[in-house]
Amino acid sequence: MWIQDGEQTDEPPGTNKPPHPWEGVALEQWNDWRWQLTHRLNSLEDLARVIRLTPEETAGLAAPGHFRVDVTPYFASLMDPEDPNCPIRRQVIPTAGELTPFDAEMADSLGEDAHSPVPGLVHRYPDRVLMLVTTECASYCRFCTRSRLVGDQHVQFNSTQYEQQLAYIAAHPEIRDVLISGGDPLMLSLHVLEKLLRRLREIPHVEIIRLGSRTPVFLPQRITPELVTMLSQYHPLWLNIHFNHPKELTPEVEVALARLANAGIPLGSQTVLLAGVNDCPNIIKDMVHKLVKNRVRPYYLYQCDLVQGAGHFRTPVAKGIEIMESLRGHTSGYAIPTFVIDAPEGGGKIPLLPNYLLSMSESKIIVRNYEGYISVYTQPTHYASHDSTTCPYCQAQLHTGPHPGIAGLLAGHQRTIAPENWHAAHQHGTAERVPEFTTIEEKTDE
């Protein structure tokens, strides 16, 4: 609740009337999420009423076959009409930069299609899956990693795909965590979304359900008490929201976040590092401070994916490392996201950190802090290693399958991880065949 003129109100401060050029719209309509969706801006003519379009923006809007444009009036009202470098504006208005190809660009940069056992379901990690349930969003980010699917009005998921996804999850007891995304799952009707949540909760081995959404940013009016009440019936339910700039944290968004947090829904934030939008340590720091103030935990800071049309948003990886240096030690630990590259072609998220470990011996390690202070940490001389043969947790793991990757090597489940055709390439014509070891990848259902 907000306090205005001594009175309690559900409306945030400053929303006593819609902004220009929507002054004639009734406030009740402006605060109605359905009205917002119906009146989204998507044409050159629509957007010219709100901002002074540049030649680059005009070229982007006029390009044939461009990635879908839709901007809610609410989000459009946050754009600076005179500044083409406005961080809100750059995220949703196409420019000629989208038409310029770049090295290593890909349509499916994360290799999701290759890890999709049934339509719309991505099983890349051992214990969790991604459910794509819609191609619709309230507005469309120009750097969308799923632009090959998202926004395509001729491609939609339906009950047939949902049933295939649910059947796959039910048949794989190793899946304990399900992320529902798309598109944006909060664009589904309340009935459809609740049915999906209920069906997932009926699967005994599904422990955690997560939603990935940008609706609270693009369309905070959608976060109604009715929606929040429904979501709160399916705990443990987590919600990751996509924030890119502190200007997105408006009073309206803060009301939406408070409703979700008050319902006991843990909130996280995922941010994409974007040139000309947030590639500044001080911008990121201001944003994460505003997020934690609103009970949102900064979760990931993503290096921009190698997706077609997003080349002009990419920054050097060094920029992300610089930002992480500016956060660690300079703000609270829970305000610091993990900087990751989502590795191309399905490699998954790889964390990148500044180098705090400088050297190591059997007895000591040399570390530095955020100030450059270097110190030595003495390792123990009498350490009895953990005995996995008597540990009930380790023994339980034996029944669920071996660890993948490096963890599998450390646990002794395999001796090598070899690239494809590595053994054959190193035989060099010898009569004795080099023994091959089965890799984790060959043992799993993936």
C-alpha cells in the first residue's frame, strides 16, 4: 500500500493521470493490463507519436521481416523522446544495427533445439529442464536470444506440446527443477498457467518450479492480486525477472514486486550486459541496490549471446569482469550477481570472475581482496579426507547415476573426457587400439 495525502491507496505515486500522449485515456484503462496489451505500439507511425525517431530507428522499423516490435504504452512512457541513447528506448526500438551480421552469430545461439527431446522442452542440465510454453511477450527485447521463435504469431505452443513436455518430465525422476519460460509465461491466461502449475505439482519428483518473466517490467499492471494469489498456491515457486537498468524500477514496478514478495515468492533478477544500455559499473551498482531494496536478489549478469541481430549490443568480456571488480567488496554480497557466458551451442552457463586466487602450494594459498591487499592462507596439515564409502549422501548418488563432466572425474566415475574422435586421431597407425572410456554423455538420456 502507498500513502498519498494521508490516504492509503493501491496506486503508486505519480499515477493520477496517464502521461503524454495518453492524457485522454481514463486512469482505470491505463492501469488495466488488458488495455495496455491491446494498445501496444508496433508501427513506425505509432512510435513517431511518442519519440522523435532517428534515421537508424526508421531503417530498423522499415526493414522487411524484422523481429517483432511491440511496446506497451506504459513502457513506452518511460522512453526519452529526444534521446536515441535512452536505455529504455534502445532495448525495444529496432535500429539499423540489427541488420548488420557479425562473426559467429547464430539463430539458435544456445543450441536449445539440439537439447530438446520433445517440442518446447530443453534438457541441458542433469536435474532440471526448461519448458517453453508460449512465444508471446508483453514487449520484445531487441537482443532476445529466442528471436527465432519468440514473437512469431504463426508459432505457438498448445495442449499437445504441453502434454508431451509433462509426460517427459514425469518419466524422468532425475528432474527436480522445472523452469517455465517462453516467451513469457505470465502472458498465458490464468487458467492455462494454473493448469500447468497444478500438473507439475502432481509429479512427485518435481521439487522446484520457476517462472522466467519480464512482465513485471514491461507490464506491471499484470501483477494483479488475483494472479499473485493463484501463484502462491504452488510453492515452492520462484520468479526470475529480467531487469537491465535502474530506470526500469518505477513506482508501478515496485508495487508489483511488493505483491509478489509479500506472497512469499522468492524473486531473482537476470540482467544482460548491453553496450550503450548498462555497460557501466555505476549503472549496474545502482540497479542492484534498487533491486535488493525491493527484495529482488541479483542472480545472473549475462554476457550478450551470439544471437542474430544483437551484434551492436555486445561488449568485450573484459567489461563484465570490470563490473564484477566494482561490485565485490564495494557492496553487499547478496547484491552481486554471477557474471556468466551462456556457452554457444548448448555448453550452459559458465561463471567468470576476477582472479582472486594468485598462487597455491601444498601448504598455502595466496589470495587478494578487492583493494589489491594480498595475504596468505595456511592450509591444514592434518585433514582426514571425506569418506564417500560411508557417507549416505554419496551412496544415494550411486543410485541416481554418475556425476557429469569434471565432477565425474573428481568422483572417480570416469578417467577421461575426450573430444569426439580424439582416440582415433591419436592412434597414429599403431596395431594396438587405444582403449576408449565411456563418457558421461553416453550414459545419460540426453
